[in-house]
Amino acid sequence: MASGVDELLDMLFQMIDEAKGVLMSPDKCTIERDKALDLLDEIRAQFPMELAEAKKLLAARSEYISSAKREADLIRQQAEEQAKQMVAEDKLLAQARERSNQMLRQAEEQSRELRRAANEYCEDALRRTEEAVAEAYDEIKKSRARFRAATGGAASPAPAQGAGRIYDAAADED
């Protein structure tokens, strides 16, 4: 059917907007309950997908940091191996230590930079995801308010035997 939360909300709004008015009550309308509930179920189903994307970003961040650590460890190991090979003479030993320390500093700096970049990337992606989820949530709340306003805010009487499910928006708020 629809692909995104925004599109589903637009469909729900259109359904309510185009609903037939109730005789002698211009602020009330009749909508197909099953269709409205189906749209709300689809909207609710979209949220886990957006949360899954956020989890994927966190996993990618962790992998990125792990990769940077592995690379730093490899560079550190290479530096240590080079230092061991250069132990033959005092002068070479001093040079090896200096080079090893320099490589370690570079590896640590690269690791810090990679970690910082990964954190910034993930923070930005999570911020954008959070904003999208908040925006969708706000739109749902607005649609709910419009729905309540359109239905007069009163709870519907109990359904007749065999009638479809009743959606109780007040119960969802708790």
C-alpha cells in the first residue's frame, strides 16, 4: 500500500477530510472505521522500521570503531616489530625507539580521529532519525486531535455484535 509514515498520515487525513458529514451536525462525520484502523496499524508498523535503521547505524558505528582499533593495533604491532629488529646497535636502537613512539602516537591520533569521525557521523544520523521520528509522532498527535475534533471527542458506544474493532484513542495515551 503506502510506503512511508507521511504518506499514511496524508491518506488518513484525506479520509477524514473527505468523510461525509452527519445530518444536522456539520462538525461530525462518518468514516470507515476498518480503513482508518488499518491506516493507523500501518503507521504503527512503520516506526519499528525507523528504529531498526537507527540500530543499524549504531551497529555500523561499533564496527567502524572496532575496525579503527584493529588498524591501530596492527600499526602498533608493526612498530614494535620494527623496534625489535633494530636492537642490533645502540644508535639503531635509539632510532627504533623514536620511530616506534612516533608510529604509536600516529596510530593513537588516527584512532582518536577515526573514533571522533565515527561518533560525529553516528550522532548526526541518530539526530536526523530522531527528528524524523519526532516529526512523524507530532503528525500522528495532530491527526489524532483533528480526528477527535472531527468526531466531537466523545467515546463511541459499544459495538453491536459482529461489528469491527473500536479504536480508543484515549486508551492509547495512557
